[in-house]
Amino acid sequence: MNDLEFWEYFFLIGSILTYICWGFVFAVQALLLLHGRPEAVEWLRGRYTLKSFRREMTAFMPMLYLFYILLEIIPGLIGLEDAVIKFSPPDLRRRAEEVLK
């Protein structure tokens, strides 16, 4: 392996890990925002504008669906949650617009 190949792998793996970590945080906070948690509202107001939230929501849509399944659907199926909220991107976008205006 030469130096150029090392740096290619370094940036590729680093980009993938960054997407996963950042997407994890964004998805969990977005789901909390959808539930109306005040901590998530504070997080949204402190870090985002409406345009930047929409951009990240588009980028992390696969992570949002993954964590919706992991944190809402599966606990509902095995009986840990009584009520599973319906996830829809327009509802999340609408909630973010309400908070950021």
C-alpha cells in the first residue's frame, strides 16, 4: 500500500464514520423533536436555521428511517411501547418550521 492509497482509505472510512456518528445524533434528536421534547426544541434552536435543518434532514433521511425502526417500531412490536407515533418527513419539517419561526 502506497501513501496515496492510505490517504484514500483514510478519508473514505473517515467520511463513512462521520456520516454514521453525525446521522445518529441528528436522527435521535429529530425523533425527539417529533415527540415534542423541550430538550430537542432547545437543540434545534441552538444549532440550526430552517434551511440547514432541511439540508441535513435530506442528507440523513436513511438514518431517520433506520432509527425510527429501531426506536419506535421494534419496541412497539415486542411490547415495550404502548403507542408508536407515525413518522412522516412532512410532519417533522412542519414541526421544525414551527420551532424555528
